[in-house]
Amino acid sequence: MDLRTMLLVILGVLSALFIILVHDKIILDQGTFSYLIAITRIPAFFMFAGTVLAPLFVGPHIVKRIFYYTALFLVPSLIPQAFHILSFGFFPDFITPNHRDKVSWLHITFVAYTLLGITLGMFHKKDTAPYPKFFALLLSSLAVSFFIVLYYPLLPKTYVEGVGSTTFSDVFWTGLSLWNFWLFYLLLKKKVYGEKVSRYLGLGMLFYGIGSALPILYIHFRDIIWIAVSFYRALAYVLFAYGVIKMEITDVGKDILRHSRLFLISLAKAVPRWEGGVLKVALGKSFEEGYITSLCIYDLRTKELKAYFYGLKEREEDLRPPEDWNSILENKVDFTKDGRRFRVEEGYLLLGRVHADTDNPLIIAHVTNIESHLFYYFLQHKNYEELLKEKLREIEILQAMLETSEYVVQAYNNIETFSKQVLDRLDQVLHMDGSLFYMLDKNAEKIEKLVISSMFLKNFREEDLELLLAEVQANPNIFDTKNSLCFAKFEHSQYQVGVAGVRLKEPCDKGDLAFFKTISNQLFHIVRLMKVIEDLQSAQLSIKFLSEYDPLTMLYNRRTFEMYLKDNIQISSRTGSVFSVALIDIDNFKLINDVYGHQTADMVLKELSERLKRSVREMDIPARFGGDEFAVLLPYLSRETARTVAQRLTGKLSSEPMKIEDKNISLSVSAVVVSYPQDGTSAEELITYAEYLMKEAKRRGKSIILSSEDVPHKFSVVKELERSLVESIEKSSVLPYYQEIIDLKSMSLFGFEVLMRIKFNGRILNAGEFVDVAERLGATPKLDLLLMEKVFESYKLFENQYSIFINMVPENTTVEFAEKVRALADKYSVPTSNIVFEITERKAIEDIMQVANFVRELKNEGFRFAIDDFGSGYSSFYYLKYLPTDFLKIEGEFIKHLTHSHTDRIFIKGIVNVAKEMGIKTIAEFVEDDRILEVVKELGIDYAQGYYFGKPEPLEEKLKKFSSKE
């Protein structure tokens, strides 16, 4: 107990003795007594209420938990104290008449609850929930207070006029005062609220106890003792408030500010140093005297010390690592067994020695702030050191790269010497215990080159070398670090080149790997260049081979074949000899590809090429000409002999199924033969004509053998015809020829079929003579549109009386073609119902639904449709099912033999019956005499067309005829 405390105690005791001596001599009048009671009790109540409620408002994050709990337990005492004041005689009656006994019992009650609240706050355990106690106190306080207010007349008297306090009252006040003095003793002895605060709270309890003892001695109703009691209560509340607010909050806050300023100054002046990978910082006397006197930072992953902050000198007890790491990782923030505070932050453990009241939230917040400052100070220096190391490593990389370039000059085209120099330098820069370089031929599964560094020779055995190579090659990554191993692999062609290094003392990190990759990459590219130089001759031979041969079949490729073809033309032009070329194509090879897959299809091509090699003469030159095409140059063979050879070759190539793995694949081939000089005088002419013949062969079917004798046009004629077709398109010189169609019921003219003609070499060609060439040129749609435009333009000459039948191939049944047809009809105002398009099939329709949609679209515009040559095509009745047609034009071959073929009559009769059932009109073609006409009528055919009624002629001739008839 210090002097100030002692003086206050003495003052309190002496003042109490003085009051006892004079109290029966000073009797106050009612007004003065009430006034003095009011000015002491009411402010004291509000001061007490503020002191109690303030910690509750700020919460346990600002004040100690013991203050928070004590304030919480003191709240119930405010109820009887408030009732006590409201029951004073100078106030209106509070619920019941204000009476001396009512006031006295409420006074005893609030003092009792005050002492009870302080006692519970002092002895409340930190980890126990306070709220059950609080609600019990609150409910009991309410109950007792209301009971006194309502039923105080039933309670014993606390005062007897002329006698003073009753025995019952004296017993209560004696007990309360003893309780007061006991708390006073505990506060000064145990200092449960802290040394400074407990002193002021204890003094407050002393004056509170004096105030509780004095009522035992009062005699008169307006005794001065009650004024003294009120004064002592007010003084006690002042001391409570001063202790909590001034000493616990204000003074601590000032102290924290002072320590913070001194800490920041010492941190700014500190000189950090690195010792054995640990950052050590001496912060001087101000840190030593602060709330935290040391801080150690550990890496949680390695449990190694990374930083140590201290005051004046290092202490062994500070550097002692924690014992229970599991508890640290579990709790995150707590105290170790030796009293040090720990906290986990971003993968690090902050372990500090704290010399302060660790129950004070303000101090703990300050300590946490100091720890965070020091932690980020450490991270800043750590990152700076790492950045510095990285920049030094970059300098070393640049230096090593320059030296590597130097080694290239020194060890020109010697892979072993160059690699050895690089590996030795790599060991030096990365502090490796050894490194190696290898070159693996993956095709041969053999290490072609192996170079090891000087350090590897010194530190490892041959068994280690084999294990290391196996581990690197088995790893699926192209570069990686694994414990003490660091490697990088590169691949080129059939080679795998790898560099591996081993560092036993310290594991390799990402920085090592980046450096390792850089040097290894440079090494790899230089070694690859050396290898290229070494293998240049063999590579040149390989390039020459690939430029001349097909790699799949090992036959000559098209480029080489054309070179030999040109050579033979030069020889033949000088000697007058002949030769031939056979072009062979696999029928429906796409189907083999689709059914069996590309790999099997490639094996078919290889097997076919082997059969071809075995089937030709030694002087013949076979080649793979395209995807599924082969060519054979046949020196000194005429066209007739070459055709015979082609027949023999196709037989040998397709006579037996090919055994490919577990599959037997049958195929057929087609062949064409062209000869020099009959079919062309240049390589380009011979090849172009052969390809033209192959298209013709494909059009005719499978297993076809053709030569120029089998087609109507020579190559020169074909080329000239192509030019003529192109000119016809450019000059719009297509000629429409008209042939009559007769209604057999009325024997009147029904309409005309328009047939396309072109002028060629002074004569008129019909469609059969040029349609193949047109299709090959892709000119059919343009020719059809030109013909259509001429017909529509001149249709007005017929005065819109007759139907016009125009041929249309399925290839034209597109959306774009339909748009152009509609545009032409609109342009020339042609009634669409008089236009009939004849679907003419030269080959099977591939997409029947596309044609059907086309037909429906134009029928919606009024156009009509016919199926041409019905009965002779690929799927006539199939087309009849899907195409909404208006006419069937029966194939002329059936019509020509009607007079003497009972079979043809039956067939045509069936067609007519089907057409009538479907509401379709029939037209007979090739009606050439009156006998055929009679049979056609007899069979019920609706219309007829043929030379009997008129030949195809230009429009002018037809108009003259009809003009003359009229």
C-alpha cells in the first residue's frame, strides 16, 4: 500500500469517526435534508450507471473481460437503486406511497446486489458463460425490488422514532459492511483487476463499506449520517470510474502510443543482418522496455527459424523452438508452456515474449500490430534477398550462355568435347554434385552418346549413372525437379537428348530448373546442329529418295513419272518409236476407306502396288499417280498391244481378294490406254487425255478398259470441243431445237420439247455429242440457263398456247438454280403452268430428297415436271414415289418395238396403269410410223412424240410450218 492509498484510508476512517461524534448534535430540517440527499444520491446513481454500462457498450475487445463480466453482473443492481431514488419523499409516490421503510429496504437491496455483482465479476472463470448468472441476478433483482415496492408494510421496520435503526436493520448493515471490507481486502491483496486499477477499486470499496457501516449508528430520521452515506457512495463511484476509465483505458492508450512511436524509431534505425539464413534485428532499449521484448519467426513447412527480433542482446531462451508444434497448428493463437505468445501468419509462426497484461485487449492489439510490422519487415527483406539472388542468377546465366558460345568455337563439331565443357560449368554455377548429357536413339532404343561431368566422375558410381538415366527416361515430364534431381529433355526426329544434374545437400528449386532449362535448351540446339552436320550426307540421300518415290508404295511418284514420260517422248521423237501409257484406277476405293478405315486402305494400296510390280516387264515404269490411281509407262508398245497388256494387268490386280490382316477384300479396277503419238505429242496432252478417258470409263461402270478407239472424239477434237463450249457460253450461242408433242385424243398439237444444239466446225452438234465434255468442264448449269433464257424470250411467239418441255439434270436442282429459273420466268412474263421440266438422269440421283424439295418448290410457283426416259434409268419407280411429277415420258426403246414385242407391250401397259392411278399423264417417245401410233393409242397413252410428227428443228422452221397450216 503506497502513501497515497494510506492517506486516503486514514482520511476515510477519520471522516467517519467525525461523523459518528457529531451526528446526534446536527439535526437537519426537512428541506435541507432532502436537498442534500438529492444532490448526492441522484448524480451518484447516474455516475454509477455510466461506469457500469460503458464497458458493456465498448465490449470485451476494448476492456478486459473481467471488467466486462463485472459490469454485466452490476446491471441488476441498477434496478433497486433506481427504485430507491424514485421512492424518496420529495418525489411523487412510486406505485405505492413513498415511505421511510420502503426507501430503507430498497437501499439495503441495491447495496447487496452491488456487492454481489462485484464478487461474481471477481471470481467468474474466463471460459464460463456469464449470461446464466446475469439473467438469474436480473430476474431476482426485479422480483425483490417489486416485492419491496408493493409489500414493504409486511416487512420488518427499519426505523423506530426516538430509538433509531432497528436490530433487524443493524444486522443487515453490519453484514453488508463486513462484505465490503472483505472485498476491499481482496482487491488490495490479490489485485484481480490489475495492480493500478485494483488499488482504486479497493479504495472505492473502502468508502462504500464506510457508507454501509454508518447506518447502524443513526438515531434521528434526518440524521446527518445519511448525508455522509450518500457522500461516501458518490466518492466510491468516482474512484470506480477513475480506476476503470483513467487507469485501464486512458493511461494504457497513452502508454501504447508512446511505445509505438519509440518502436517505429528504433525499427527505422535498426541494421538488419543475415546469419545462417536467419534475419536478425536488434531494436535497442525502447523495444526491450516495451510490451513485447522479442519475436522469433519460424517457417511452418520446415520448422526452421527465419528471423529474430530482440532488444539489447540475444537471449538463449528466446531462440528455443516450441515443443508442441501440433498444438500451435491447431490453436493458431495462444501461449506456449514457457509463457511465450504464438500466432500463425501466412505459413509462418510468430513466437514472441510479451511483458504486459495479456488480458487487456488494447495491449494485445498493440502487440499484434508490432508482430505484424516485424513480420512484414522480415518478408520485405526476404523478398529483397530472393530478388537479389535471382538477379545474380540471371547474370550467371548470361555469363554461362556466353561461355557456351565460346565452347562451340573451341569444340567445333565435336559433341563430346562441347557437352563436357558445358556440364562442368553447369556444376559450378548451380553447385551441383554432378551432371550428365545423353543422346538416345528411340528407334534403336540405344544410348548413342553419353557425356558426364568431372564432378559426376568424382562423386558417383557406374550403378548410380544407370539408375539416374532410367529415372530421367521414365519420367513423363520434359523437365522437372525431384528432390536432389533436376533434368530437362528435348526431342528431335528419332532422338531424345537429355541433361540431368544432381545436388545432394540442397533440393533443386524452380529457379534452378529455369536456369537448367535455359542452358540445356542452348546445349540441345547446338548439339542438334552438330548432329545435322554429321548426318548431312545421309539426309541428302533421304531427301532425294523422298522427292522421287511415293513413301507408301515405294513406287515412283507422279513427278518422277512425268519426268520419265517426257524423256520417252524425246527418244520417240528422235527414233520414230512408239510407246503407251496405262492409267489404272481402283473402283469405289472411297468405299474401302469408309468401311475398313484409312490404315486398311493404305495396306490395300501397298498390296496392289506389289502385285503391279510383279506383273510388269523390267523396262516398264510403274508409278503411283494419285490417291487411288496408278500409271505404267509401256515403252515400245502400240495402242493395240498396250490394251492387251492393260487387260492382263487388271486381271492380275483384281483376280484374287486381298488378305489384309483378318479381312478378305475384293476389288475391281478400271484402266485406260493412250499412245504416243496417236493420242498426244506432249506429256500434258497424254496425261489430260488419259484422265478424260478414265472419267468416261468411270461413267460407264466398273472393270472398264478403254482406249481412244472406244470414244467418239480424239483428244484434239475434245480440246476443240471444250473451247467451242466455252465460246458458246461466252457468246450465248446455244441453239434451241423444237420437236412436237401431240395430244393423242384430239390429235392436236400439245406442246414442244426443247433440245439443245451448238455449232461446231460448221455443223450442228446434238447434246449426246458434247454433254460429256460439258459435264467434265462443269458447264452444264450455264448451258441450261442460256437455253432456258432463249426459250422464254421467244415463247411469246406461241401466244402462250403450248406447253414447253425443257430437260433438266438432277445436278441443277439447287436453291440457287431455282431462283434463277423464277427470275427468268418473271423477266419474260412466261406463264409457269406452260413450262414442264424433264428430270433427265444420266447417272443415279445421289440425293433424292434434294430433288424432291426442288420440284415441290417450283411446282408451288406453277411449273410442272416430267420424268424423262421412264423405265430405262436407275430407279424409275423409286423416283416416281418421291417426286411429285405431272408426266411420264416412256423410254423410246420400248416404244420402237411395240409392234412386234409382247413383253414391251405388257411393260408399257403396266406403266400406263400406274400413271393413271396416280393421276399422271404419259408421253410416248420415238413414235416413227402409223403402226406404232395405233398401238400407242390402243395402250391408252396420252401424248406422243417422234419423227412421225416432226423432227427437232429451229424455232423459225416450226413457226413456218404452223403458219402454212393455218
